[in-house]
Amino acid sequence: MKSILGFFIFVALMVGFLLLFPGKKYPPIPADEFHKTGQDIASCMECHGTGKKYAMKKTHPPKFECFKCHEWPKKG
């Protein structure tokens, strides 16, 4: 009985931890004139591709699915 109670306490603590520390926050896509026009990966890579003026940092994960992490600003 004690082991079941301990298990439920452990699960509750883990759920609480995950809710309090949800993970990394990624910067949103800026709400400016440059970013209003493009809504696909190709338009992102025009400025953020390798060798471009605003290229992604070397530490950026090698995923070219921008909208998987970065979100459009909330309207309102």
C-alpha cells in the first residue's frame, strides 16, 4: 500500500514539475512589414538562410520547419 501511495505522489510531483517548467520559449516571428508578406519556409530562408544577412546562428537546430517552433504574433 505504501508503494502505491509513493507512486502516486511521485506522479503528482512530476506532473507539477512539467506544468511549472514547460520548456524552452522560442522567439515569436516579428510583427513587422518584412515578416507580414512571407508565410512559408522559402520566404524565411531568403533572409535567414546560410550566408544571408540575418542567417540562423550556428547553434540553431538543423530543422527548416520554422513554424514548428516560432509562432506568429497573437492578434489582439
